[in-house]
Amino acid sequence: MKSFVQKTRRTTLIISILLIFFSEMYAQPNGPALYQQYCAQCHGTDLNGGNAASLIDGIWQFGSENGYITRNIKHGIPHLGMPSYERSISDEDIRSVVQYIRAAEEDKGVVKPPTPEMFETMDYFMKVETFADNLEIPWAIDFIDKNTALITERPGRLRIVKNGKLQSEAVKNTPKVLHEGQGGLMDVAVDPDYNRNGWIYLAYSHVLENSQETRPPAMTRIVRGKIENNTWTNEQVLFEAPHETYRTTRHHYGCRIVFDPWGYLYFAIGDRGAGYQAQDFTLPNGKVHRIHKDGSIPEGNPFLYDESAMKSLFSLGNRNIQGMAIHPETGQLWTTEHGPMGGDELNLIESGKNYGWETITYGKNYNGTIITDQTHQAGMEQPNLYWKPSIAVCGLDFYSGDLFEKWNNRLLVGALKYEEVRLLQIEEDRVVHEQVIFKGAGRVRDVSTGPDGAIYVVLNNPGKVVRLAPE
């Protein structure tokens, strides 16, 4: 019996040695070897840069998260001359390169550089001040008056900044949100007639808690209420989609809220991960909606008399709008829309029009596969501008104030991936100039003109709000 056990152990040992031998013999190069083979010529053998940027200085111009770096290696950054490597090395090998870069950052003790205190643009020197700090995934900002701001935190908190100080206690009794995936408490908007009526509007992901499904379905919901003694009161539900249209996915909720000069309220719901549904008039997702501020449906809505269509629909074919702004002079509705890879869009939204998703697009899936080879189709609108590569647009506002007079009526565009604010000059509905005015402080979730004329930028990673003003 003892001899049998010994033979078995020897056999197991021999098999183990052979497995190690053959696995090493046929193994692919590891991260350091792959880096030296494919990356070192441009980024330096020590990762400190050369013909291209350093990879261990803490500055990532085109997305600092592992997913962004992986996609940049795989699909390249063509406009900067960086080739794609999807045909040269496998996804697993690309991940090993990213792990090697991250390990090198850790060995060097790299940390994200602090936010610069000054930025130089083509028109102004801007000073940067922290307006609110130590926030958890802040999503939006709006102002009650020049001394009072409201900030949403995606986990479900509504915060108040009063006289330049973030109040320690969040507003009590706000709606329960589904904080999962991309869901949570999203936009906050102050009624243009707040001084008269006191209404504040919220957008959030609402879950059907009594659902019998293992994963309860959810959808974007719009409510309004008032704040009294730091408590959310008098809540009214303005929009709640039919429960049969709720989805179990946890991404692409939208959602921004804006008001035009005629008192209409607009909001957008993302496609919720079902792009084909953005073309379906009977469903709420992948659309822009228009309602009155009390939730009622305007008589002029484009699909009001279509028996099968949702009455609140204003446009369709919108993938995932996370930026909405009303032009201060024309009253036009402009949006920025998260596209797939290489398909972020700026659109002028007009009543009843179809913006194409997912029948037409300039982007492709994040894994590089084709969504459609069509970029144009009769009856579908072209974007006023599209970004390729995608910058992950988020947050939008037309500047209107006294501090940056040269920028009045120009469009402020936030970008999550590129961690920047861009300024777009629009003439006759065409973008004629674009410049980056702020970059590298964090993922830009929202950007807004304050009542004092300063520009307020909501950042994720770190969770804070900064104030930009001329020097």
C-alpha cells in the first residue's frame, strides 16, 4: 500500500513538472516583455516618455481608468498617430501590459497631480477654487440664488452649499434611489420661478421593489418637491414610465432636466442598454421627453395624437443623453449624447425628429465590433458634431454671465473620459471653433454657469466641485 502511494505521488510530481515546463514553453510574453516590444519605442524603455507621453507621471489625457487604457491600446488613438494593437496582441496580453504599467506607477509612488490653481485659455487666465469637497460621486449642480447651491450625490443624497460652505447634513426625506451600476440620484433643477413657487426637480433611477423578478426592474423617474427645514416635502411625481417598460439593466438612464423660455420642461432617458428600443414610439427609453412643469402633456407635442406613441415624446433615436442646455437667446434645445466608441454626439433637438440610434451611428461597440455600417439614412438627423475618438460627454451649459463676456452664448461641454471642459463656438447651428479650457482635475460630470458668472465644474475622482473665474 505504501509503495502504491509513493508511486502515485511520484507520478503526480512528474505530471506537475511537465505541465509547468510546457506552460512556460508555450506561454505568451508577459507584460514587461510586451511593453518593450510594442510600447517602449514611443513611451520610453523606462515608461518615462520619449516620442510620446510618460506613462508614470499620473497624467492620463485620454482616460485614466483601466478600461479606457485597455481600449486605447486595443483600438489606438489614430488622430495622434497611435496605432491599434487589436490585430497584434490578444486582449489578455493587453491587460497584462496595463497591469505592468499600473505596477510601475505603484512602484514609483505615482499619485494624481493636484488640481492646478491657474489655467490659461485663449481669452482668459482662470483661477481655480474649491467650492465643495469630499463629495461621493457628485452628479449635478444648480443654484437657488447666488448664495445657495444644490448638489446631487449619486448614492441618493441632495446636498446644500450655503454662503460658500457645504452643509454637513444632507437634505432629509429625498426619494429612495437605486444606486447600482450607473443608476442613482442624477439631476437637480431649480424652477425658473423658484422665488414664487419654491419647486425643485429631481431625476433618479426608480426601482419596482415589489417585483417578483430576481433582479427588480428600474427606469428613470422625474419628481418635484420643496425643501423646508432641510427636509424634502410636498413631492409630486411628474413622470413615471409604465411599469411594463422598466428594465433590469443598470445603465443608460440619462438624465438631465432643463426649462425653455416658454415654460416647458425637457428631460432625456437613455436607451437602458437596448439600442433597438430607441426607435420604438411606444417605449420611454432612448428619447427626449417634453412636459409641463406640473407633469401634464403639452398640446403641441409631436406624437400627442398618435394612438400608439407615448404622449410625452419630443424626439427619438437618442442613445444616452447626459448633457442638455437651452440657448439663452433662441430657446433651442441642445444635447450631448454618449455614443458607443467613437460616436459621441452634439445635437440640436427639434420636435418630432429622429436622431438615428441605433440604426445609424459613427461609432462601434466597445469590443470593436460593428453596430451598423450606416452613418446616414433618410428621415434621420445628422449630429451637429461628433467626437471620434469619444470624449465621454457629460454636462452641458451655454455660458451667460459677466465674468467671461467673450464667451457669452458659447457652449460648455464636460467630458468624463478626457477629464476636461471644452468651449464650443456655434454659428448658424454649426460648431466653428472648439477649445479645451480646463483639464486634468477629474472626471467632469457637470458644468454650469453660476448666478455670479463663474463656471462651476462637478468632478468625480476626486468628488468635488470647483469654481472657475478670471484671474
